[in-house]
Amino acid sequence: MITVKNYIKPDTLEAAYELNQKRANRIIGGMMWLRMGKGNILTAIDLSGLLSGEITETDTDFHIGSMCTLRQLETHPGLAKSFGSVWKECTRHIVGVQFRNGATVGGSIFGRYGFSDILTAFLVFDTKVKLYKKGIIPLSEFITMDRDRDILEEIIVAKDGRRAVYLSERRSQTDFPVLTCAASCYEGIVLVSIGARPMRATVTETTLDEMEHIADAFDYGSNMRGSREYRKHLAEVLLFRAKKALEEGNV
């Protein structure tokens, strides 16, 4: 259980940013993961009045507000039309519809959780994040940065026509994943992302011919859900399936 002493809904992002610089304070989103933890929060900072919860489509990009829910990501017709079923696949195992109606995309990305299906999927697209202080940077760069107390405003995904495939292995339907895998192909370049290793997802570049051999490019570890050797084997299997799906256009 968490304990919150104060609750503030700031009027500006600058005010929110200043409040967030105190380690005892926390930004709250959907609170679906945060409420399961333990500890004391001096001040909970509610950004729901400052950040968008919508998905906006332009001629070149999708702009996904940090307060957008996983359910919106799962069911958005524009995303499905542009990228296929990848968003449905990367969200449908996450607990249940009620949970996905509360959990936010911004929380999933900014948290950089090792178990994140969402982070794994976004990494195989031309994805950027817009931070309040640091501005717009590639997601692949963001995940390597030290954690700080900036504010994630939105996620930007380029509409470049690529299709992607998302796969995961779980011990039960709505459990945390043992391993996650996403891949996309664009102009002959394949991006492969492996997550829940059990470390956070990372991405590497390859080709279709070399794709099923790229499992060696990732590090794996052991925990209660599986050993390092088992995860390496799963990666090889999921990469083989992903390659087949991309080749056959079954995405």
C-alpha cells in the first residue's frame, strides 16, 4: 500500500516540473502500477489537466498523449490501419480491459519497466518522445538515459507505412511475460526488439536473412519466470516466428 500526504493538480507544466524535483513527490498517471507498490508519497502530482489523453493523427505522424490509456492504443482505428495488429497484440495480455482502461501509455514508456510489452513494441517503429525540458528525442536514445525527473508529454510515431509483428511468451494468459519480441521491416531494414529478458527492452538493426540469428545480440538473465538459457531459446523461437510473419505479410 502507498500513502499520499498531499495531492496537487498544477496549473502549468513548469509548476509540475518544479514540484517533481523533490524526491518525495511523485507524478501520478493511471496509478495502476503505482498503487501496487509500498511507501510514502509526500505530494502526488496529477497531470491529467495538463497532458493530453488523445491520439492525434497528422499526415506524417501519430501523436499519442501521455495520458492516453492502453485501451485507446489497443482499439484506435487509425493505428490499426497504418500499422496492423501490433498494438492489439502488445496490449491484449495486460491484465484485463478494466486495467487497460486506466493504465497510461506515458506511464508505460517513462517507467521503462523490464516487463513492458508496450516499450518492446514502440521500439521497432520510428518513435520519439517529447520531454518537457529535454525536448524531442528518439525512444531508442531515451531508454539508455539515466532516470531523471523530467515530464513525458507525448509519444510521436512516424507514419512511414511499416508493418510490425509482436509476440510474447507467458506462463499464463495475463501474467507478466517471460519474454517479449517485436520486429518491423521498412525499406529492407529490420528492427528487432527483445524485452522481459528480464531487463528492459532494447532494439537492434538487422535484415530478414539474418533475423533469426540475431538472438545472440541480446543479453539474458534469470529470475522466477525463467532461466537465461530458456529465455535465449525463446528468443530464437519468437524471432523465427516473427520473420515468417513479416515474410508472409501476416501482420
